[in-house]
Amino acid sequence: MTVILRILIWRAIAVLALLLGLIGLMLPIMPTVPFLLVAAWAGGKGWPALEEKLLAHPKYGPQIIAWRQHGVVKRQPKIIASVMMSGSSIMLAFSPVHIGLKFAVIGIMATVAVWLWLRPEVAPQAVPQASTKPTE
């Protein structure tokens, strides 16, 4: 695969994720930050200027940086995601979809919810290193 094609693929992924994130700004049922995380990740691979703009954004930049450095997800996004997945599970449970598909999708959402709640909500504080010099 040529370098240009690889860059174009990463840019296409970044633009698609960014567009989905923008849709998430307008629709309460779509998340924004996860798509911006993907856009920054893909941008870092093929569009560094886009990555820099996302990291410098006053509202979303700190969340992206906290995720990258420490895997931090704040409580409010966790609650919103959990409520949305619960609502989706309830709607799916009453839909005419095959029972196996229902269990699979609900199981995936439950797994994601558990994983999400296991993420830290704040960045760990830097622990000062103990001095290795002997004291007199």
C-alpha cells in the first residue's frame, strides 16, 4: 500500500468520525466524545493538523488528552452512555428482532457498560519519588 493511499484512508476515517461527532452534537442519542477520540487517533496517523486542532479544542481537547494519558472517562459521560445503552436495550427487547441477535447486542452493551464504569474518573496524581539518598 502506498504512503499516499494510507494517508488518505486515515484521513477518511478521521473525517467520518468527526462528522459522526458533529452529528452527536446535534442529536442527544449520539455520543460526541467517542467519535472525537477516533478522529484524533486517526488524525494522528494521517492528518496531524486535525489532531492538533482537536487536542487544542477548549471543551473536548482536555477529555481527549485525559483519555490518551490515563484512560479517564468523567462521570457524566458514563451516566449518559449507560442510560442510552439501557434505553436501547429496552427498545431492542421489545423489537421483532431474532432472540439470538437481541441477546448478543444486549450482551455487548452490558460488557461495554461494565468496562466503561471500570475506567477512572480522574487522572491519578503524580506520586513524588522517595529520595534514595541515605539520611544522616
